[in-house]
Amino acid sequence: VGGFCPVAFTPELLEGKGEGEEGVKKVEVMRQNHVVKIAAAMSLQSIEERIAHHDASLLSVCQAAWASLLAHRTSSTDVCLGSVVSGRTVPVEGLNRLVAPCFNTIPFRLRNLHRLSYLEAFRTLQGQNAEAVPWQMTGLRRVQNLAGVEGGEGGGLFDTLVLVQTAEREMDGAVWSVEEDRGGMDFPVVVEIVPRPGVGEGGVLEVILHTHGLLLDEGEVRNVVGEFEKFFEKALREPREQIVPAALKGEWAAKTAERRDRKARATVGSAADEEAAGREWTELEITVRGVIAAFTTVPEAEIGRGTSIYRLGLDSINAVQVATSLRGLGHKVAANEVLMHPSVGELAGWIAAKSDHPATTMSTGEVKDFDFKTFDEQHRARIVEELKALGVQAAVEGVCAPA
């Protein structure tokens, strides 16, 4: 995944235009969550027969179909998608007896899509699935660090996830009933594939699309599900068909190269701007950088002011460790503040700002987080007047006063 340039699932809304072009107009659409479910037009039996004929797997076919959809949505010939792996095939003794979740999310990349047919995509993805087995437990933060891609909220190698479920077991309806089926994913888009062999004649392949916090209404989400089904069926019926139409190959390849070049220029420009500024590192910035560097394999000298902890492969657990270390050096900072200010410069600035408004120190030397007495003296009179204006009885005045 090295050198990959991520593209958002909704590029027409989230991406900026090229240099010198007018920016994208803001769209007044609320971010929404949707779950849309459809049954594939082809029966499960027919799907399985075609998959066997092409010497493929359901997972690789679904990944290829989704990658094709992403390519057409983003006009890109280089896409990356997430896929859930079981984690049960890792060569660890006794793993099969472990009563605990072992699944993990890892990236799969299809590049040069303008040169691939659906059948070639099947082969490529099946090879990646086999090669990924020893690395199924690798943390996504670590992968993103090695790829040089920022993680954290709203960033990362991919924002869509493919999840192929195993066929559900038949249960005795007189004994068992499903009361609730609920799950959650921290990805904007999750396409879930559920084989149901016992439903209808020949079984059914169910496609469920989960969207979280996207600027897409339910109708648009249904269109996406419909597009996926078309790519899925086309991949099975016409596997030797090219994924990218011949008339668009050159244009999409050029756009993909331009995105990659733009990212490289931005990275170099950011580093040059920081260097050109010539601003010396403050003592606090050096301290923060040293603490963060202690939890990574990246040399301290290579960590800049704008380097994010996510890019260094750190996660929320490391954020707790960083906060603990900084508190040990006398800086009052919480783990959630490290996550909210993930770069060296941001975190140092946050700590410095807090130091400019230090907490009240008691006579015993204990640091007091909240000075209720001073707050009461400064604000009680105004609050009482506002309550009176609202017709609130004076008896309510002291209800919320701290003891």
C-alpha cells in the first residue's frame, strides 16, 4: 500500500478541485446514517456455480465488484478497500479453542484497474487474500504508518469496508428466535454480504449497505446498492470484460497520477514551509516530541511539528501512555486531549495554553481542577438576575450550588 493516495467515497462533495479551479460548492445536506438491504437478482445457487466455474471465491468476487464501483465513483485506477478477516487461520497454537473475537480489518489494494478484466481482478485479490494470512493480526495503525498515510477520524487508507459473512446455520424455530441483531462499525461505508441458502428456491444472496455520517440520503444509498449488484452480476456473467471502459482509461489514469502528484507536492510543500519558517523548537515542543518518540520506532529527528500520532502508528492506548508520561513530567494533560490534538505542535500548544490559565493551587499544594468558590463569586449574581427575569423562584437559586 506504499504510495497510495486515498480518495473519499463521496469525492464530488468532499474533495477540492485542482489548483486554480473553483472550489466545490457547499451542499446543505445533513449527515445521515442508513441501512439498506436488497436480495441479489441471481439465486445463490447460480452465483456459487459461476464462482466455481471461474475458480474464484465469493470474497474475491465481492471485493472486485466493490473495487469496480469505487473506481467508477472516483474516476480512479488505483483503489484501496478494507476487508474483515477472521484471524482464526493464523498459525498460533490453541487459537481455535479461544472463545473471543479474533477478527481484524486489513487493506486490499487494486492498482492499474484500467488494465484489468474482472477475471484478472479475481485472481489478483485471491492472491492478496492468501498472502495476507500471516499478517491478519497486523494493526491497521501500523499498516497506515508504513504506508505514510494519516489515520484517525476522517482519514486513513480507505473509508469503505467489505464484509462477507458465512452462511447462517439453520435453527429450530420452536426453540430459538432472533430477538435483536445489532452491530457497529467505525467506517463511513460497510457493504455486508450474507448468503442465505435456506431462503427461497436456490437460496438468496443478501446485500446490506451500512452508511454512517455521509452526505447521502436513503435514495442515493439505494442507488449505490443497485450499482454494486450490477457490477457483481457483470463480473460473474462477463468476467473477461474490462473494468474500466476503453474510452475512459486514459482520462482516469491521468486523474489518478495527478492526485498522486498533488499529494506529493503538498507533502513536500508542507515540509518546506515548516523549514522556511525557521522557527526554533520550543522547550515544550521538544519535550512532547521526545515523549511521543519513545512509543514509536521513528527517530525523534524525523518527527516534525505537524506529524500526527496516527501517522506514527500510535492508537488510543498509546495516547494514554503519552498522557501519563507527560503528567509525570509535570504537564497536566489527559488522554482524550492527546487524541484531540494529535500532532506535536497541536499538543504542545494546547498544554501551553492551559499553562497560561493554571488551575488554582490549594494551600496544601494540591492542584484543584475547578474553582467553584471563584466561579460562585463571579457569576452567581448575574445568574440569579437571569433566573428572576425568567420567573424562576428564588428557592431554586441554590439547588445546583456545589457543596
